[in-house]
Amino acid sequence: MSQHLVWFRHDLRLRDNPALSAACMDDEAEVVALWCITPEQWQQHNVSARQLNYQYDALVILQKDLEERGIPLIVIETPTYHTLETAFMQLCDKHNIDKVFYNYQYEVNERQRDQRIEALCHQHDIVCQGFTDSTLFSPGTVLTGQGKMYHVFTPFSRAVLKKLSSVELECSALPRKRSHPSAITSTTLPNFSTKEGRYDADRFPVGHDAALSRLRDFSKHHVAGYAEQRDLPAEDDTSRLSAALAIGLLSAKQCVKRIINDHPQVLEQAGGAATWLNELIWRDFYRHLLVAEPQLCRYKPFQTWTDHIKWQNNKQQFTAWCEGQTGYPIVDAGMRQLNQTGWMHNRLRMVCASFLVKDLLIDWRWGERYFSEQLIDGDLAANNGGWQWAASTGTDAAPYFRIFNPTRQGERFDPQGTFIRQWLPELAEVAEKNIHEPWIWADKQHKELDYPRPIVEHRQAREATLQAFEQARKHR
């Protein structure tokens, strides 16, 4: 009897899981599932405690769902991907595994890990099968007329929409209960969650069923207003599915199929559903770029000339930014939301990133790492892509001379200061018209605020940043 091993990574679900579906296709085979705990690797990759807790809670549910179908979940615990190789092959030998199934990951370390383990499996006559899962289309299949990866988002998006119009996405079959349940016993799941990783389960419900329910509700009742509301942090009208997508409680294909099903005109690019679909395509764009430009995984800028920027890297100012104490209310409110919840509204991610790089002239990689250490929806491709966009170091990034004015951003996207007051209670008494520049109100009222004055003056900071970028451009 054939022994199949399905290796779970960031795909913690039963539905539309191509590796699991393929492993279960042979009704006669015994199927075993695997999850790997690699704490030192997680630390090297700056995985947040919240995301690890979220993964652990998802695994508890997944293990139960798999066992109900006659599939045990075995856990390997080993420090890094390199030490994993020996443990993986010992597991395959112990349980006479003859086929391994997994869904592709596209980061450099993960791809190298898979290549090494595939080579070892080949030496032991074990067949490996990998599948496209975290993207709508396999990286390398959405290319320019010259057969190259797009470096500008808009034509990439058009190409994806064209493919979606001509090819119907197929979701993988939900596996049935096994005809021959495995005799192997599931591993008692080691608890790698921590107190530091607590998260709001109401905002981020765990498990595939809960994520799927939120997707359906968002698509049916909320996505229509997404284009108008998505930039207003006080409205909280985003899908809040990013955490589920990051660890694979949902697939991108499930999201797109649901949107197309509920909003058939979405591919014509009109309305809120089309705007949300475009965000999913951005997610694919950054993943495709990781494969085409692997240096992005190594904290290298796409625009190589930007490595010549002379960053100020003031540690005190960086600490003030991390703690939400910059004196710019919209920036500080966003950072405190991140620190307390592990999530930040997307508009504010752009505003806070721009402030760190363009006002404080601090290396974008400092901010990228800090976000990764905090985010429950941490995802290298999206985090790196977003930071390089804001820092003007990436492909199709904001021009270096486009610098957000943090005060104007607050006035535009939180005009009444509703969001600011939620996260900065020390500004509760400040008049609405002064909420974005509270020191003006404090001076007029002769009051002392328990809130700092701006740590930099935006106009002067902007000029310093322009000079730094222009000097670096001479190395182009």
C-alpha cells in the first residue's frame, strides 16, 4: 500500500488545498500530514509572536479536521531548515513514505530548503510533487511579450485580468474520509504559542471555516463600498482577511472565485469588488517578483542606486516612531494600533512607512523588520513590496520626490480625528479643528499635553530627504 506524506506550510486548510487533494486522490493510499516547528528559522525571519499564536490555534483545528478524515498530523521540531533535512528523511524512512506532496513557497530560504529535500528524496526513490497554491497563477506564467516579468503593476494587472477572463479558476477537491485510515498516531501538538502573542480572536477568527464565513460576508455585504471606504481607518471597512491569507486559512483562488460569483461584472474593473480584486492582484505581483528577483528576499532594493542613500538612522527617532511618539497624530495612532493589535490599516501602513523613510531618513529595512515582528498578517512578499514602494526603492514604486505630508494625510483620511482619538486618548480634549496639530490648540489654551511635539519639521525633513536621494542618484 502506498504511503503519502502531505507537508503543510502556509496552507492550513482542507478546502482548495492542491497538495492535500492530490495526496488523497488514491483511495487506497495511507495519508499522513506533516507540520514542522523551526523556532530558530522563525526568529531569523522575524515572524511575530502573534502570527505564531495564530498558526498554533489554526493547527489545533486542522489536526482535528484531518483526524476525522483518517489522516494523522505528525510534528517535527528542529531548529532550522538545515537541521530539518535529517529529521525529514528519518520520518520518511520510519513510515515508508513513497510520495511527498506540498504547496510551493517562493521565498529564497524556503525554495532552497525544498530543493535540498527533493534531492534527498530522489536519492531514496521518493517521489515529490509540488503545487501552485498561494498565487492565482504560477510565477513565470504572467509575462511580458518579451517573456520577462512585469516590473510595473498596471500591465501585470491587465494580464492577470485577461487570464481570469479566459480561464476559469479551479479549486481543489475537499478530501473525503479515507477508505484506509492511517494507523499512525498524531503527534501531541507542542504548544509554541506565548503570552506575548495574544491576539483578538474576534477580529481575526481562526480556522478555515471562520475565514470562509468572513469572506462570504464581506463579498456579499461590504465589498460594494470598499473603493470609497478602504482609505478611512475610522470606518474599518477592509476585509481583515490578510491574516487568514498569510497563513493559508484561505486561498487567493477562493477569494477571487467568491468575488466573481457574487459580482459577475468585477473583471470589467468597476466598483468596490474590482478595487478589492486589484488588491489581491497586488499580492500576486509581489509574489511573482520574489521569484523573478530573489535578491528582494535578502533585503536588497530593486533600485540598486538607492543603496547609496546616506541614511540618518537616528535611534532615538526610530524608537519614537516604534512607540507612536513622533508628535504626528495620524502616524502615532497607526503605530499604536500596530503595537496593540498586530495589525494596521493599509493606508496607515503607507503613511507610517513614508514618515520613517522620507521624514526621518531612516533605512526602510529597519521599518520592514519592525512591521514583520509585530504583524499578525506578516508576509515577506507583501511587507517587502509595500516598504519598497513607500521608500521609492522598489519596482513600480512611488517616485522618490513624492513625499506624504503626515498632517495632510491625517486631515484627508481621518478628518474628524475619530481614529486618532481612539488610539491617542491624551488628545481627547483637543478641538476637532486642531486634532492634527494639537500643539497649536495647547499653546492657545496654555495647556501642557501629555503628547510630544513633532520630532522633525516636515518641510525641512522633506528637503533633506530630497537631497539625500538626489545625491544617491548620481550613482545610477
